[in-house]
Amino acid sequence: MPDLRFGTGEPTPLEVAAVDAVVSGVGPATVAVDERLVVGGRGRAAERRNLLLPALHALQDAAGWISPGGLDHVCRVLEVPPAEAYGVATFYHLFSHSEPAVDSTVHVCDDIACRSVGALGLVDDLRSAGHQVRSSPCLGQCERGPAVLVQRTGAVDLSVAAASVAGIGAAIGSSMSSSPVVLPQAGSGSLRLLARVGVVDPASLDDYRAHGGYAAMEAALEIGPDAVIRELTASGLSGRGGAAFPTGVKWRAVADQVGRPRHVVCNADESEPGTFKDRTIMEGDPFAVVEAMTIAGFAVGAEQGWIYVRGEYPEAAAGLAGAADAARAAGLLGSDVAGTGKRFDIEVRRGAGAYICGEETALFNSIEGYRGEPRNKPPFPTTHGLFGEPTAVNNVETLVNVLSIVRDGGAAYAALGTERSPGTRLFCVSGRVVAPGTYEHEFGVTLGDVVAAAGGLVDGSEVRAVLLGGAAGSFVGPDRMDLPLTLEATREAGLSLGSGVVMVFDQNDDIVDTVRRIAEFFRDESCGQCVPCRVGTVRQEEVLVRLGRGGSFHDERDLLDDLGSVMRDASICGLGHTASGAVRSAIDLGLLGGVS
Amino acid sequence: MGEPRSLVELTIDGNVVKVPEGSTILDACRREEIDTPTLCWASNLTPVNVCRVCVVEVEGSRVLVPSCSRPVEPGMVVSTDSERVRTSRRMVYELLASSVEMDRADASVHAWMDNYGVRPERMGDREEIATVTQPPKVQDELYVRDYERCILCYKCVQACGDDAQHTYAIATAGRGFDAHISTESDVALPDSACVYCGNCIGVCPTGALVFRTEFDMRADGTWDEDSQEVTTTVCAFCGVGCNLELHVQDNSIVKVTSPADHSVTNGHLCIKGRFGWQHAQS
Amino acid sequence: MLWGSNARAAHPIFFHHLLKGVDAGARMWAVDPRRTDSARFADMWLGLNVGTDIALANGVAREIIHSDLVNTEFVENATEGYEDFAAHVEPWTLDRTAGVTGVPAEAISDLAHGYAGASTAQLMWTLGITEHHTAVDNVLALCNLALLTGHVGRWASGLVPLRGQNNVQGGGDMGALPNKLPGFQDVVDDDVRARFEGVWGATIPPDPGWHLTQMFEAMGSGDLRAVWVIGENPADSEADVNHARRMLGCLDHLVVQDVFMTRTAEMADVVLPAALGWAESDGTVTSSERRVQRTRAAVRPPGEARQEIDVIADMAERMGVDWGRPTAEELWDELRSVSPMHGGMSWQRLEDEGGIQWPCPDEEHPGTPFLHGRLWERPVVGRRAPFSCVDDRPPVDQLTDEFPLRLTTGRVLDSYNTGVQSGKFASPIRSGDALELSADDAGSLGLVVGDRVLVSSRRGSIEMTVEVDPDLPVGLAFTTFHFPEIADVNQLTSDAWDASSGTSEFKAAAIRVERVEAGA
């Protein structure tokens, strides 16, 4: 492209090598074939734009920041306007824009779960110990906080669970990663989605196959794409990302599109505060995700699959990429999947610190190399998804459900759970329970059952409130422990299962501060595109700060109501729609002190 | 050119109306002379539906929908003045006016704000709440970027980019309330890719982007829009035939624009057409 | 296909429309010795040697013919001379064309296949085609390609010459040509002349006059003794400007009517200060797409400057004829009475409709968005379109050891012609008088950016500052002509001219570049 004016900063050889490795497969956008012949143009630049985010990661990984010279090099190679590339780079919190003084940055989760287990003290201690520390929104390790992500220059990033100053110091200098996933329900014969987690070697395709892996794929090839979608529809499976859209209907819509190419996207950008179930699967059973996506590609007629993993899950991303590589090497991905003559491949893309990219259309924009700003819907992804092409997008938990449905039939699946909420559901249980962790229960289990299964409350605790569904969900009081956890019952109660978060607070927890932290989370994570959310989340947090300082709730009530209305009614996407939900429920439960 | 489009029947505020297929709800409202506020919409730009001030209620939709970009569908039932609509529109203006200087926004903006009874002061003391207050960027003789008046409507980015100029000198940077329009690494405009077509200024609805002439005259207290006369003529700098609107105050050209509905320019000009008028007064 | 045109800089708003097409999936080729701002948007840039446009067009034509991509139906129905043409271009194999033009054979083939294979295609050019001593032949060579493929006379397919000024087209429309009366009517046609003589009440000389280049020759030979220059600055803008200034100096009497004291005005015996045609006068202009639009006065002219119509009418009065003081509308109505293609464009319609494209013969006629649609009638209406057998003829100003570099000139975005109008605003992107060299040439001359150099051609020498354009092919130098006060570039340019049009070969001078030592 034209008119592009590049800066004068020079990239380092390390930066050049890192970026060039990213584009090695396709080459730069503009090629001087000869002194008299240059091939380029907007088409070639557009084809390469989706390499922008990987190229920015390459810079951050290699140099520890997005240097002006490095960014300039990316822009020249991909023909991205520098202002746009800067706009993309500054959208994500995991990219740094000043030259780092040290080789590692410690991101400490100070979100709602971790701050109740000493995260704020850890931040102080780490700073005193000379670390470069940044506060982070939920890192998806709520069952074993405080959680830390160590971002290292020239080395892979690491997650550290139950972090301490000493533990982090040791991790920075080592190649160790977070401790393996521990399932509280390990060994229980009733597990379906989690059956292999903690049992198989997640790096071994052979081990995966020895534990029933690729049986579903064989079944799918035998019955054909149409029957796969029929079984899916018969199973009644609905999306586990929060909207609970019937998966069979979604896949059918994509399969019926005339347009090609089509895509399968796995939304692994699990970022809802309090949520860690998808990480459990990705780290413990990555081949299941790869197999389920391959079946999805087969069913909807897509040739390309994309897994978008949040940037704070380096181990999950590495595990999935390894699984895809192993599957490709075994002929289970690539130009001829399992001897079918059909092409399907998977690319793993890393997010870079933006909750909003879990919104499916923001996720598409992020993959495409644009700011992760949601698109207005309609049109929907089934017709205008990734690259504007028909796309089936599902989250990790939804996809993994597909395996048993295809293998055992939709009817068998529908027999589980309740009539309108068939199957099992993963719950992320954390807070003041004895055994926090990822749990699998059939739909219909009550909230009290879920808490009891996690060992009940720790000694001396009483339930003050439970945050159900995540920061975008709602608080419920102790009087709701008999609530059946189904789509229909929660909907009737004006609640949502959301991402399966069950976070338990007791009488000693500072709920006003928790609610303020939730408001802060939405303020930090709003993409800034639409007015209601960009300014509304700020004003909402300001109100809660004023309340925390002893302000009168009575004076702020109308404003909070109006802020809730405009965000819920007029925002572009789900972030704004739900940004006032937890606040609203806290008000209704009288959790904000001094409230009538 | 093209085939005549078939008509779609829908209900707006209780009246059955028929509009051509592919129209937006906003198009339909305008046909029905239902006045609808807009900020980020312009006839010569692709709708981005970010300001949300044009939202309407559509039966069956859980949330309000942006009329500027939602195509009409047969049987749609639209309300443009329900309580929900009025609340959201009022709140959008209150949120903006509590964080941005709106004093130089188009007159229609102020009329709507009056209409909805906007009271931004209830968001809190301006000294204590987040705002975008900042000094203007004066970096050359042609432009001023006065970002404390920026409502982030994206129009300038579109005019600089895909919708007209294809120069991409500016883009949105940062995120959330910190999102702002910026060159790469916030370099000064003369060091960016900017080619000074002025199309960003041409579409700015709030006076955040202004010509240096206007900025200086305002500072001197001599800017008098009411006394200005606008004459449409044709640019002299090439053979394309761009229409220019010369804004004249006291027999001096003070600003040049182009009609958004002119088929040659769609309201957009180049540096010569936009700024090459000083020779007329020397 | 953008050929010899840097529309991104010279016609920026036209380029917006082009980019809409590119955004919608159109492929774009740019043919230009330089990889211009426009070429950077292209899928493919073909950097041909300066002045080898005919060779390239002939090579493309042969490739189209040999690849069976000729639109046979169109050629048979609407054209003549195809067989001769096919034989004429037969020697222009890809290899030979590549050898002459410097463009790799694969690119020539891609261009041929892309252009011929497209369902619709436009071929656009500017002065890169016409400022050569082969100007008209260059245009004909491009027309051949449109005829071969049928990319003419249809919606979205055509030939698009981009006019450099707002009323170049209008000047031609009004008969400011040596052989035409208004409405492109032949001066040699007795009936036409009679009609004009009836309206004008004067006798019109039946022979074509001189074109501009011939006028300068005539100044030198003494056949032209007095000149009245209106709104033109030939003492800066002519190729080989030293020669032009000498010729102007030969005149007995020079009258210059202009808005500024230009270099030409400084040479004049009488200067008539005029109101600016653009913001201080009422009238019409005609754009590149034949669209007649109203111009309107917005400000009063300064000082003693007067409306051009009034100056001319005064002159008539001094010569003994009373024209009164006609308004722009009255003059327009007179034109409509003598020029059939303008007949339907009433002043009111121009006001109401914003602009009308000629021909527009009557008031019910909507105007004509594109020409030559008749070529698609079956059978074709009127004259068949002829193929032209044109030959490659290299630039007159040859490269030698003494003058080894090829200098070509062009416009930049923020400036216009000799800078009379555009020099008055403070452009933050103004580049000045730089001589752009390729990195290799700068290196071999031991020059770096900012060095002062003496640039010499067979006609003159000027001092300039070096700039390096890494995209320039070796052997090619470039500069603009917008700043005659600081770099009198037209002292260098060649006034070898095209016999048909009189256009000078601004685009191809042979130069030598030498460092000017500091303090020298």
C-alpha cells in the first residue's frame, strides 16, 4: 500500500528475525521481482493482515516490548499503516510500549478471587523484592490463587499458581511451568468431559488414542457430515459460552451456506473473572479440542480451524499447538484428513490481554489483525464471520461435548440432565469452599449441591453471597442454594449460568470492594468503541468508589439505574450489556452497605 | 443505474410504512420525517454505529438497535420515542457531555440535548470525574486537533482511511476510556502519513478537528459563522471537477468544504482544493 | 490500468473513485517509469523505459492476439484495419518488447491477459503519455488495446485521459484549438463557419491557425509580432524555457492579462490585472469527464483587477465594436446557439442539476456519461473505429556519455503547475526543488541527500538539491516543475514536439549531474 510513511527507528536483528519468521510462509506484501517489476497491492496486504497480531507477539517475546523500530519493520513487511498497527498494539495489555528495564514482568492477578487470598500483599512484596509488577485481571487460576503470569523476554511465558515471592523468583529462572491440573473429582466414573484430564499424558497422541481418542472422529466419518449435525441437533447441546445457542442449529446454518471458504473457530479466550474450566480441558486433554474441531470442520465443510487462546494461558496454547502438530504429523490434520481426501487444518492464535476478545466478533477482528472491537450483529458469524466468511464459532467446553454425542449418539446425550438442559456442565467453583476446582455435574444439580460437592464451606464460614456466572453474572443470596442449575431455572430467576462460575463469599469478605473491583474490571476491559460502555463503565466505577468512601447510596441510585439501562440497552456487545448486572444484583441483595 | 428495489413494509411508531429493500431504519425514519439524532453517522461514510444515539426499539429484540446501520426487515415494529429509547439517548448525551467539551458541536446536537433534558452535571463534579480534558495539538499551519472535544465517533478515521482518502494517518489507539485518535506513537502530524486533505476536519461533528484559520479566528474572537456566506464553485487545481463551498467572511475565504452529496467528491477534497485559496486574497 | 499517470498526486479525488474499485476487488496495473504514489496501490507496477510506451502497447497487443483474447465480435463489427494492425505488431514478441521497454516479459504477459480477460476495464492516462514527441501516437497505441478487447463505449469500460486543469476540456470545447470552432466544429467547414459568422457578425478566417509551439516558432521567425497572453505563464512553463523566453523577447508587443505578476507578466509591455477565474468570476468549466459545471464568484477581486469579460469587451470597444458588457449567462446562451453538443444545457439546468456531461443536444437530453456507445450498435452506426499502426520512436533527447541520465518531470500532491496559485499556502508536506536520484546513481556520483548539484542538459544548467528515491530505477532522475523561482527546471526540458499536437517532450530530457562544491 501507498502513502504509508514509516518511522526512522531501526529494528534490532533479533526483532527482524522474529518478525520474518512469522511471515516466512507467505513472504512480505510487496515484492520487487525486478528493478522494473514490483508485485504488491491492497489484495496482498489484506491477505497478510492477519499476521499482525502474531508479529506483535514475536516482537514482544523477542525484545520485551513493541519498539518503534520493530513496529515499523512489521508495518513495512505486512504493509500495515503504522497508525493502525500502533492502534492494534496499544489495544492489548500484554504488549509493552516502553523499553523494559528487566527481562521479566510479573502480572499478578488482583481480581475478585485472588484478592481474597493475599494478591494485594503479594504485589507489594514483589515490588519490594525489585520485580517489575503489573496488576492483572483474572488469570483463570481462581482455584489456586494467588495467580501470576510471568512474561519473559526471549523465553516462554509461565503461569505460577499459589504464587509466592520465592516461587516466582524460582520460576523466572527456570523452564518450569505451572503445576498440572488437579481435578477434585479425579477418578469419578461419572466424568464425561473431564474423563481424560489428569489421566492421559496431554502431550501424547498415542495415549489419547489409548483412552478413546479419535473414536468420535471415526464415527463421524462413518455417518457423514449431515448425520453429525443431526445427532448434534438431537442431543440438544447448546453453547456453553453464555448465550446457550443450540449448537446443531449453528452448525447447520454454516453447512448450508453457499459461500466458501468457511471456518471453524474455537473460542478459547476464557477471560470471564472466576472462570478456569476451559483451561482445565486445554491443559489436561488438548487432543480432545483438536479432534472436536476436526469433526466440526468435517460437518460444516470448513477447511480451516482457528483456536484463539487467551494470552494469559501460555501452557494451554503450547499444549494445543503441540497437539495440532502431532495430529498433523499423524495425518489427522492437513490436506488429506484421515484419508478422506478433505483438507482441514488448525492454527493456534494467542490473544494478548483483552477480555473483549472473548466476544466472538471481537475475536474475529483480533485474528484478522484489527483492534478487538466487536461488530454490530446482525449479520451473524454463521454468514459473516471470520474474514467476513461463514464461520462456526464455539467455545472449548461446547466443542468437547461433541465427542460423546457423535460417538454415542444424540439420544444418549439428551438423556442426561434435564429435558431443556441436556448433558453435563462444567462449574468453576472457588471462594470460601474446601476444595475449589473444576467440577462436572449434570444439569439440574442445585447450587447447594455444587457447593457441597466442593466440600462445603471452610470452617467458620457462612454463605453471604455466591457470584453465579462470573463478573458478567449476578450475586445470589444464601436463600437460593436450592436453585436448580439449568438454563430454564436460571433464566426464570433472572440469572444466567454464564461461564459456570460459582464463587462463594462469606461474612468476612468485603463485598463492596468486590463489586467495585468488578466495575473496575469492566472499565479496564471495555474496548472503548461505543459511548454507553466506554463512558458508562467509568461512571459506574466512579459511583462505586464514591459509595466505598461512604457516599450516600440514595443520591446515586437514579444514576446507577440509568447507567445500567443505557449500557444494557444501547451498548454494541455483551460486555456493555452485562457490565451492570453484578452491581445491580448486589444492590438488590442489599450487599452494598447502608442500602435500603 | 440498477434494478428498482422492491419495497419492504414495516411499522414505525404505529404507522405502516414502505421503504426500498436495503434501506436502514434511519433511512426509513427520514423518509417518514421522524427526526432522529446521529453523531457518528454521515451520508458519505460507512455506518460504524458506535455513538448509539440513534438507537430505536425493535419488537423482539432484547436490546435497542442502531437505526443507522440496521436494515429494515418485513414486519419490523419500530418505536423511536419509547421510554427506553429516550433514556438511552439522553444517557449517551449525558455521558459524552460529562467527559467531552461539546460547546462547538453542531447546532442540532444542542437541540437534541435540550430536547432530552440532558444534565451531565449529575455524573459528578467535573474536577473529580474522568474527562478527556487536554490542550489542543497545534503542529502546523493548516490543522488543529483539539481532542478535548473528541467524542470518538471514528468519522475522521474513516475519512482518512477506507471511506475516502486511504491514507490511514490516524487510527484509534489505546482502549476503553483511554481510547483516542492518534498517529503512530502519537508523532506530530507533519511527521505522520498525513497529506492534509482536510477530510477528517470536514466530517468532525464537534469541532475537535478544525482548520487553523477557524481556530485562530476563534482565539481572536473574530470567527462569526452567522455572517459567513457560502458559495459553491469548482476547484481549479485539476480536471476532476470537484465542487467547493467557499465560506466567506468579510470578503475573505475562511474555510473550504465540499458538498457531501456531490457525485464527484462525496464531500472529500485534497490539500490543494482544501487549502489552496490564499492566492485569491493576495 | 493506469498508464503514465500519477493520479494519486495529480488527481486525488478521481483516485478515491479508483480506490473504491480496487477495494471492491478490481485488479490494478500501473505503467510508469517511476514507482509513483499511485503505482504503490497497484497489484503490479511495470517500470518501463521513458518513451517506450508504444513498444509496450504493441507488445501487449501482440500477446493479446497470440493468446486468442481478441474480442473478435467487437473487432469485426466496429473497427477497421485489424489485419494490418495484427501484422504491424507481429514483430513485438514478449522478448523484444521486454528488451526495448525494460519490463520483464512475464509482466507484459500478465498485463495483456489481465486487461483482455477482464469483464470491464479502464485504461487511464495523463501527461506521461502525452508529453512526448510521440504524443498522439502514444494515445493511438493505447486506443488500439481498447479496440482489440472491446474495452470502450460500455458502462465501466473505456479510455480515460485525465485532464490536468479544471478547464482544459472546456478550453477545447470552446474552440481554443487552431483548427476548431466551439463544439469541436471544423474551421475549414464552410457551413459551420457560416453559422458562426451569422451569429458573430464577422468573417472567420477559413484556415487553421497555429498551435502554441508553432506560435513560438513564429515569434522567432518574425511572423508573429504581438501576443496577448491571458492566464498563462509560458516564460516558466514552456519546455526549454530559455528558448521560450528568447522567443517572447522577439515580440514587438506583449500584453499579459493575469492575476499575478508572473515572470511572463514581467516581460510584458502592458499588464492587465484580472479577476481570478476561480473565486472571483462567474462562468462554467468542463471537467475531464465532459461535465459542465458552474463556477461562481465568492469574493470581490482586489485593487484594480477586473473581470476578464469586461477587459475583453473593453478591448473590443477600443477596436470599434460594442459588445456591451455581457454576463456569463448571456455568453453561455450564445454558445448554446452555435454549439449543438451544448444546446440542451440551459443555465437553469446547470444550476439545478449541478453539472451535465456533453453531448447534450436538447433540454430533454440527460447528458452523456460515456462516449462511443455507438460502437456496440449492430451494425455499427457511423464510422468504424480505426486501428492505428504506430511505431516506437525513442525520445529525441538521447542519452550519451555527456548526458547519461534520463530526467523526467511530474507533479506532486500539494502543488500545481508553476506554483503561481499553490505556492501561497503553508503546506506542511511541501518538498521544494529536489532532484530525485536512484540510490545507485547517487552512490556512483558520490552524492548524498541534501548535496547541491549542477544539473545540465543540452539546453541549460541549474542548481538543485539531491534527494534519493530508493524506488527509482537506475539511470532515471525525477523532479517537479512547481518551483521555478528556486529550480528553473524547464531550462533543462526538451522542446522537441509532437507534429500532430504540438506538445513538447517534457518527460524525457538527457542530463548530467555534477556536485557543486561548498562555497563554489
